Amino acid sequence: MTLTSLIRLTPLLILPTLAQADLASDIYDIAAAHQDAQGVPGMIVGVWQGDSAITTFARGVGNLDTSAPITTSDHTRIGSVTKSFTVTRLLQLVDNGQVSLDDPISKYLPTIENGSATLRQLANMTSGIYNYTADGAFVNELFNDLTREWAPQELVDVADRNGANFAPGAQWQYSNTNTVALGMVIEQVTGNTLAHEINTNVLAPLGLDNTLYPVTVDIPDPFSRGYGVFDSEVGYEDITTSSPSSSAGSGAMVADMEDLRIWAEALAYGTLLSPEIQAERLQMIDLSGGGDGPEYDAYGLGIGEIDGFLGHTGDYLGYQALALYDKDTDQTVVILTNLLSGEHIPTDIFRDIAPLLIPEPAHYALMFGGVLLGALVWRRRGR
């Protein structure tokens, strides 16, 4: 452990005896303020130190029609957190020598725009391939029939009709098309569906029994319903029943809070990958200079960084999600909401609570110094 890591960890070692109850209360108050300000029907929040919960709570409702409360065991759609699972399965295939990160995507999808972009560039969002969910006509079709089944190739075709955004590697831009295409690569190489590959090779080894890549509109019980507000006069509209095929490898999955806690740590450590491939995954692109809409400070291969925590965030029809883990302090944060919003509410909440979890280094030094001074005084008085 480095000195910096030790300094970051010191407040957490003394946290249970100093202010854990206050920290839990502060986290609750911050989350509640965001929930009320944004009109989020229901919210699930979990923060852990190791395997011990600093706080876990659910606030609000999971069903507006029945007023049933949302619970910490509810399943929700996790949107783009799916990308971290899809890319993990791809990296397993790299580990096995079945694909190379330097393969051009055209090797598998010959007609795709920017076909010279490598699998690595698709995974780290530097491919330049157009984001199909930015296509207005597609969005209209999607909302006209949320239950419509979409083939992955149809989603790629939407991107292709818009042309590429920039040459491969020229810049960073978040694109859902990237991980839809990577899911197609996985299916082509293995001969199995992406759902089978993720369920068998990623979820099962970790015992993530409450996480799945669904192939129908159904969500396992118990679950929170998802909502959107598209007309202020109409108010909340229930958009729970939607086909996961509209996001495929970029956002189809469903999970609960506890499974995402386990996943965030496994993702950060590369539990299912070789150390060499995990090192490649964590070659992060610095986004502090800005980019096309990321809430991330940096981004690797299907993994992001926010305030030093590693993991992924997600948006889906009616839901938002965040699952992050910090290796230095052994802390995990999971935040789930049941409202489609123009703002990424879980990230906003996380950024507000992060300073409480990892105070500024000067504050660490002050706390650490205070503890040492107290120990010295105690020893002198004891003599």
C-alpha cells in the first residue's frame, strides 16, 4: 500500500468510532435533496466500506399507481452499466486468444462505417462511430412502440446512415453503437447469443443471481417501475415495459443493488480477467478537458472513473444507475433511480457525497495528525 493510499484510508479506519452515523445521515440528506429537487419517484442507495454497509436505504415509491414503496431488493434496468459486462466478455475472449483488441471492426462487420476502428477503440469510445440513439427518427420509432424488437444490425444501420463522426482515434465520444457492435462480435465469435455469453461467463462465476441479460420485456420480481415526464401537463408516464433489444449490448441488463455492489468491485479488480488484460482495460483516457457529454473524469475499456472511483453509470427508459468502487479505500457506491431524466441524477448525488467518503488530503493529514497527537498525549499521561 502506498503512503497516499494509507493517508486516504486512515479516516475510514477510525470512521466507525467517530462519525459513521453522521456520515450515513449526511448521505441520506444529500440523496433526498436531489430526489426531491428532480421529482424522482423512487431511489435506492448503498454505500459500503468493504463488506460492511455504511448505509443502505430506499426512499420513495416503486409504483405510482399503487403507492408501493421502492425497496433495496428491487430489480431495475441498469442501462449502460451493461457496457461493462459486454466489454468484460469481450476481454475474456481476448484473454483466450479468440479475438484481438487490435482487430478492425470490419473483420466482423464488413459494412460498418469507420470499419478500420479497432475493437479497442470501440471499447474505449474513440472509434468515431455515430451514436444511434442520437438519431431523431430512431428515437421517434422507439417511443412509438417501446415493445418493438430490434435486431442489433438494425441499430448499427441507424448509425451508418448518419456517417461517422470523426476518424478512428481522433477524439473521444460516447456512442452506444460501439457496444452494440461489440456484442455482435461476441455472438459471431462464440456462436451464442450475447445473453447466453454474459449470463454464463460473467454472471454465473460471480454468483450474480439477481442480474440478467433479459430477452423479453419482463423484469424479475420484485422490481421498481420506471417513469418519464415528457409533458408537464400529463406528468409521469410509465415506460417500464420496453424491449431490451433497443439497446442490446449497450444497455439491456437488469440488476439489483446487492449484485451491483459485488460487480463494481469485481470490475475494478478485473476478477474475471488476467492481470495483463485488466491493465489494458485500465489504460484510461483523460476526459478532464471535456468531451461529448460524459459524466466521467476518465474512461478505459468499458469502465469509467469518477472522483477516483471505478465503474460505470447507466441510463435507460425509466431508469438511471451508478455502480462504483474505490480500490484505495475499499468503498463501493450504488445508486439507482426510476426516472428517465436529462440530468444523470445518480452521478450528481455521487459527486456530492464523494468528498464525504474521501476528504481532501489536507483534511486527512489533519485527522491523521490529530489521532497521532492524541495517542502521544495518552501515552504520556499513562506514564
